[in-house]
Amino acid sequence: MAHFPEKQSISFFGLVAMGIGCMLGTSWLLLTGTWLETAGGPLNLIVAFALCIIIELPFAFAYMEAIPMLPLAGGEVVYSAAAFGSRGGFVVGWAGVLMNAIVFCWVDLAALSLLDELFPALGRTCFLYAVGGYSVTLPNVVVQLVLAGAILYIQYRGASVCAALAKIATVTLLVMCIAGLAAAFVHFDPAIYASDGGLDFDLSGSLSLLSLLVFSVAGWETVAKAAADATGKAARKAGWALIVCLFLVTSMLCLVSTAVAGNLPWREAIGRTAPFADVLVDITGVPAVRLLFLVTAFVGAVGVMNSTLYSAARMMYGLAQFDLVSRWFDRLHPKYGTPTRCIWFTASFVLLAPFTGKLFFLPLINIASLATIVMWVMTLAAVLWLRKKYPDLHRPVYMPGGRPMAAFGIAASLFLCANILLPFFPGALGTLEYGVAAALAVVGALLYHHRDRMVTDALRASSMFGGLLTRKP
């Protein structure tokens, strides 16, 4: 979001790799059983993934117009601030901070689940207490705090080495996932897929899963933030990099779940930590395959934690630079040049996770989905509003599909908001999620209230955009 001195050019494939790295994560290995249970069968799951792409497409197209129109670091904050002023910019920025911080917490919990599978004693030794039916043990608490602390230290010192390792981990994870899919589909059995009502269709099951998939498929919008560091051909095609990420990763996640249901009755997959790995063990007869996939997923989880904490801290730093929160947050470390106060603030969200066990595992997904929806809907609204507010603003790319796509995007926005907010929709937030979301909204309101009120929207726009909004093509 802010302009850091170490800015480097990112290639088109670099943009795609960053998007895939943020999207793939551990969902493909850890959430297959949850997805099948929520959808109520593999056919409902496929419908949910198809709906996910259809509904997210107008938002992705909106980013295609926004990225080259306002090629500035900050992504969604810049678009919303240009369209709706300081309040719009802050709402989107705070949603982005929360989404990344929540993903950091969730992946910390996911990494713990992987370690519990690798070392079962972690979840059984030195029992402390139970929260909502989930056990909390001393080794698990220590491991989570150490893991989060290690990521925090890397962020504090600078993440260049970790970023290189994360790229290697992402490529390794992608290759293993594709290899596993090839093996699973060679042994795919339609009879197993159809067992236990696998071919029974229930739209409510698909809609219930849809709200979870918003979180699981999120991450392609990371390309919008990275695009500010792209030049030449990569900058011109940044929007297409985003579309590639959306289709590629969504298809892979759907294929993993389908492969599992074609080798293992879907009801048996429910409750298993890594059913995809279990299926590959059955196919190969080599127990070490499961260990290999769990270790790879753990490395991927560490990479995602590093990326999300980086994004959350940088977005918080950008809010401070543009006086949307207190300037207290914009201090950089004198030696490492990292926004240490922002790093500590965003990392503080993870402190409670080790002490609540897996109580917040699914609620965190739903709240992150809500924050993601806010970013997508606000970006679409900003793109449409800027056409009226700044009709002469240079637009190298327009949303594909024209007015019909824009109208569909509005309908998709209403549907996504209703599906997660209205109690009679199958994907609606529960009482716990509403409580946590309300508390986080209050924290955001307090941060915005204590900004420097002497900075006007005109001064902020001048600092953020320069003459870009008034420049003629």
C-alpha cells in the first residue's frame, strides 16, 4: 500500500504465482471433509464451486478495470477512497486488515491441525481445559505461539529470504497437488462417487457451501496490490493474471474434493483431517505419502502466514500514511525499515487463538468471508461510481461484458451480502460470528475516530493520487 524503497518489478508470471500462493494455502488438504459435509454431497459441491466462479467473475472483471485505471499501491483502498472519500477508503482498508489478520489466525490453527496429525502427542499431553468441546493442551499453545512468534520475527527483520522460500514451497505444493490429482482420477470410481446420495441435488446445500468458498477461493485480489510493482507488459495484463488465478485455483480445489469423493464415500471423508492424503495412501499403499503431503501443507501454511501478516501490516501502514488512522502506526524500524507497530498490532489478533482451541476454526472462515465480500463489493461499486464521478479518467481496460455484467455484479453483491448476513439464508452468520464481527467493527470505529481530523479529504486525495484523478488521457 505504501511506497517502500525496495520496490522491484514483478513479471506477469510473478503476479500469477503470488495469487496462487495466497489462494491455494491448506484448504485443498484440510477442508475437503468440511466442504462435502456443508454441501451435503459431491454433486452439491460441484454446483457450489460453479456458482462461486460465476458470482465472483464480475468482481474480478471490476478489478481488471480498476488496476490500470489507478495503478497505485494500496489496491482496494485507493479505488474506494477515490470514489467515496476517507470513510470508503477506511472501511475497505480495515476489512483488508481484518481479512489478512484472520487468515493468519486461521492458518495458525490449520498448521496446528497438521502438526497434531504428524505428532499426535501434542493434542493429548498436558491437557489444560476444553472450550466448546475442543481440547486445549499446553504443547499446542506453546507450538502456536512459537510459530506465530517466528513469523513475527521474520516480518520484523524483513521477509526477503522467507519470500524466496515461500515461492519454492508454493511450486512444490502445486506440483504435488497436480500429481495427487492425476493418481486419484486414474482410480476414480463413479459408483463410489454416487454412493450415500452423492448424486442427490439440494440447492440449499450448495448455497451453504458458497459462503465458505468465498473465503477458500479468496486471494486473487492480492494481484491488485502487487500490480503496483509491475511494469510494462505485466502491468498491462495484471487483470488477466487475476483471472488466471481465479479459474486455476478454483478448478483445482473442486477437483481435489471430486477426486476424494470418487475414491472414498463422501460421508467417510467427513471428520478426517486430510482425506485427500488418505485416498493417495490407499492408492499407493505407501503410508509415507500421507506424511509427505502433511509436511508440504505445513510448509505452505507457513508461507501463507508470512504473506498474510505482511499484507495486513502493510495495509495498516498505508491507512496511517493517508491519515485514515493515527500517525502513531506509520513509524518504521530505523535499521530494517519495517512497520513494526503495524506488525505488532496485526499480530496481536493471533494471541487469543492458541487459548481457544478450534472453537473459532469455522467462525473465522465466515468472518473472513464477510471482510472479503466488503472488499469485492466496494471495489465494484467504486469502479461504477468513478465512471460518473471522473468520466475523463484514463481507463486502459473496461469491465468485460459492459452494462449487463455490471448489472449482474450488483445482483451478485446483493446475493453475497444477503447470503452471509440475513438469518434465513443457509450461509448466514451465527451468533458467535456476529459477536466477533461486531467487536472488530467497534475496534475499527475507534481507530478511525482517533485519526488526524485536521487532514481534509482534499489534502488526502492530493497526497494519495497527485494529479492522477484530473489528468486527461
